Amino acid sequence: MQFLSDNTAAVHPRVWEALRAADAPDAPYDGDALSRRLDEAFGALFGREVAVLWTATGTAANCLALGPMVPPHGAVLCHAQAHVENDEGGAPGFFLHGAKLMLVDAADAKLTVEALAARLDVIAPGVHWVQPHAITITQASELGCVYRPAELAALSALARARGLYLHMDGARFANAAAFLGADAATACGDVDALSFGCIKNGGMGAEAIVFFDTSLAEVARRRRKQAGQLASKGRFMAAQLLAMVEGDLWLANGRAANAAAAEIAGSAGDRLLHPVEANELFMRLDAGERESLRSRGFGFYDWGADAARFVTAWDTRQEDATALARALAAL
């Protein structure tokens, strides 16, 4: 009974069908018919003009989205627990040619206007100090919490007022939209670029960078090639993304994962360390309790000395979620 990560989930059958349908000769790289449909498909999803690039990984999506925004001598403001800081092996510094990550802390791994302003206000303007050029936020956050539309609007207003780009890491964007009961545009807000998660949500090996500031896309295309992310058979990347967004599979899968997490959360009680607003649960569990759960067949990650993380996915079985909920209640 697997709750390690939504990266362990199966590929959705509709994605496999799309991959099989794409298995026919077409133009190489991103010149194929499916890749050329991405701008229109995502434009319809968000209700505005966009430029879309596929990549093979979420790390590449985040870094290639930030690349056109930040020069080598600049910086990106991010939460201290952001994926770009803690889980990407220094890739932002590599892709951004040495640009700095400036860390900001706030509750539930969500940046706030107040925390950002406090960090920005102490940066002197001179040549001796690295200047920020962008902010990156994660929707849903690394602790499974969701930015509300008003919070997104406030962050966007701050970014505009300070002359900064705003990027969203949407590895679990579908889960955030499902929690909000909102469309894609509302769950995203006014950002310049979004890394639209597919792999955690039933994809096989493709992510999308959605540029709302379409002027950034041409530089990102060149950097994608330089980074070895321009797949020669790009139609298989595009096929996965189209299967997700055409027919709203992305949102249905997010709802399914969230429902499983909500059932488990109902039995966790005061063990929960953070609100359960997407598909991640963080709980207080001592070593003996963790061993007890593992002996019953539950897979999950330890989260420090006395806590654990559980992640549900689009294909989490009802019986597995129920079994975990009952096991937690019995501890």
C-alpha cells in the first residue's frame, strides 16, 4: 500500500492511449502536429494567449521557466522549503549560470507579501549586492497547502510593484485547483510562467512550461535545446500533455488524489502538522508507530525524527486509503 509519493503512481490509461496514437511518423523535435497544438489547448484552458514548451522533468521545467527571467548576476526569491532549493540538486544555479536563490520563510511553505517585503527591503541597490529578478511560488506548496486567489493576487501585485517576474511551480497544480473548486486561471492567478505538472498526476514523462508572458518563450526554447531537453520525438511529450488538458483529465485526477487524502486526514486527528488541502499529509508519528504501520504494509517517508509524510495519487485504491485511515485511528 504505497504512500511514498505520487511519482510512484501508474500512467493513466488515457495517456497510454495518446502515446500509442502518436506512434506514427511526424516532424521531429517540436515541429510535429501535436506540439503545435499545445499553445491553443493550454490557451483554451487558461482563457488567454500562452506559449507552451514541453520538458522531460519538473526540475527542467522550473529552471527553464526561470532562465529567461533571471541573469547570472541576479537572484530568485523562494520559500526556504521550496523544491528549487531543497530537491533539485543545485539545478537552478546550473541552469541560471550561477544566479542565487534568496530564501524566505513563512508558515505552511507559502510565501506571503509581508515576508517577501521584509526580505526585499534589506537588499541594498549597489553593485555589491545581488539583486532579485523573480519570485517563485509552489501551488500546492511543499507542505500540501494551497494559495487562495486573494493571496495570489497580493503576491502578483507585489511582484509588479517591485519590477519582478512571478513563476509558479505547479507540480501539484491539479490538486490545488481541485481543492479550490476553481478553474485553471483562478488557481494560477497572474503569473508570468507556470510549470504545469503532469508526471505526478498520471503522466509518463512530460511536463509543460506555460508562458503567459510569451516574450520569454523564445529564449526558453534556445535554452531547452542547450540543456538537452529538446526531445527528437517531441510528439510523445505533447501527446501526454494534450491527453491531460483536453477533456480535463488533469482536474479529475487531482480530485481523486485529494479525496483519498481527505479520507485519511479524517482519521489523523491532532497528529496533522499542516492543513490537508491537496494530496500530502504530514503527521506526528514516533518511531514505534511508524514501524507498526510499515509492518502492516504501508509505504511512506519519514519526515524528521518524529513525523512522516504520506502522499496519495490519482490511482490510490479506495481500500488502501480506508486501511490507512483505520490503522491511524487504531494507533
